[in-house]
Amino acid sequence: MESRPVEVHLYGSLRRFAQERDPAADSVVFVPVAEGETIGALAARIGIPFEEIGRNVFLDGALSSLSREVRGGERLALFPPDMNLLYRWYFPQHGNEG
């Protein structure tokens, strides 16, 4: 059975990897997931270079690392490095990277 795609929301300079780039609209990409695929691998398939992804990565509202696996049907939010949170410590970390 094929899993549902991941709903990837792109913010800031990462909006250019979505069709909708208007700051007043959502820049969302729906990406099918391969078994065992990580957030980092999924972002790479969209064409986003690793160095352009900041430390604020959220999977279903939980602060996550690029090494966290996706299963399909989740909502993923990716922010560039210039949009880092000032209060990251508030969110529990999910995944192996800090």
C-alpha cells in the first residue's frame, strides 16, 4: 500500500522551491514518501540544498532533525537559517541531530 504524501510547507527563501511563492499564500509541496526516507532525503528530492535548511524543522508540530524518518501523511515545515527561533529550547527534539 502506498503511503500518503508529506505536506511540505516552505518558508522564507525556501519558498522558491514551491510553485506558489507569494508571501501572502502558502508555499506547499506534496511529496510522496519512500519507505525509510528521512526529512533530509525528502528535502533533497525537492531540490533544497542541505546548507539552505535552518535548524528549525518541524514534523507535525514537533521540532525535528533532518535524520528523522517520515511515514507519509505528515505536515513538514522547513525554515531557512535566517529564520531561526529564539526559543528553540522550549521544543523537545525528535531525531538524532541537534
